[in-house]
Amino acid sequence: MNYFAHAVWFLDNPYFVAGTGVPDWLTVVDRKVRVRSRHAAERASDPDPVTAAVAGGMLQHFRDDARFHETRAFAELNLDLTVLVRDALAGEQGFRPSFLGHLLVEVLLDASLVAQNPYLLEEYYRAIDSVDSAKVEEAVNRMAPRPTERLAWMIDRFREERILWDYFDEPRLMLRLNQVMRRVGFGQLTDGFRAVLPEARRRVEERKTELLEGIPVDVT
């Protein structure tokens, strides 16, 4: 799951919302900081309400991912989109097609959820805008075996960039996908890859309810 799918059900609790994003933010800016579910669980009842909310959001993220990645719909879509991507990349072998297949399921699920009610994405960003990024970083450092000094910066950059709005526009989505490619050390995607995106969107939309099995699906 991606940022919006983790958070959409909790928009009235901004620090919890921020907590759902922490594992992914750390993956982007500070991969050496590994906060596990057991670390977050130890702080879920912390007397500091910010720490408790951030820890709760992180636990939600870990639970969501464990459930999401075990669904039949995810396994089948991941394979389907990997094949679609491989064909678009002229039969490319290696890890990049399967990485992109996985990534597209998560990104396009976010796009599908937002399409049901774009106002909720505005609410999501209002929640993220309302948190003190330094306090989120402090809360995470109370849990992390190794502290981070880059999380607050990442949160500030995330709310400035508003990347989730780009998931609806194919050229901007290509830009975001290529940012990920650079970060993980893969080659850049060419414009020809863009032809994959409409079919990938259709397939994810068809199986959205199955992907969200076990959590609410009504975001109207």
C-alpha cells in the first residue's frame, strides 16, 4: 500500500496520519534507520500524545502491508503488471519489471481511491500540513535503534511536492516513477513506457475492492 491508502481512514488524527507515512519516508531518505513493529508497539501507549499517535500510525502501516501483500489480488496483479511492464521494456530481464509491477499496484491504488473523492486528498494534505515535522522526527527517534536527522526534512519536502496529485497525469507520473528509478539505481523509463499506464490503471481499478480486503472501502 501507498501513502493515501494507509492514511485515508484516519484523517481526523494528523499525527497518526504522519505515522502511517514514516516507514516510506525513511525508505526514501534514511534507509539505515530501521524501526520495526515491535519498536512502535513499545511506544503506542506513550504518555506523550504525539509519540503515541505516530507509533500507532506506524503500526497501522505495518499491519496494512502485511495484509495487503498476502491478498490474492495483489499477488495476481503484481504478476500481471510485471508481465505488462516486461513486454513494454522489450522483454527486459532482471528485477526492474517486477519492481515496477509492485510499485504500480500501490501507486495506482492510491490514484483510484482519490478518484472516488478528490476532497479527501485535500484533507490528507491538510492533516500532513498541520503536524510539526520536528516533533514527528523526535517521536520516531524515541523508537528507533538508530536515530535519524533527515525525517523532518523529508516530511517538509513531501508536503511541498504534493506528489500524490501527480498520479493522475501520465507525464507527471512518469516523472515520479523515474525519480524512484534513480533512487534505487535502475535505468530511466522512456516515453514509450507511458503506454502501459492506462491498462495498468484499468486492471488495478477492477480489483480495488479485493486489494482492500479487510479494511473499509467506502471513501465517498
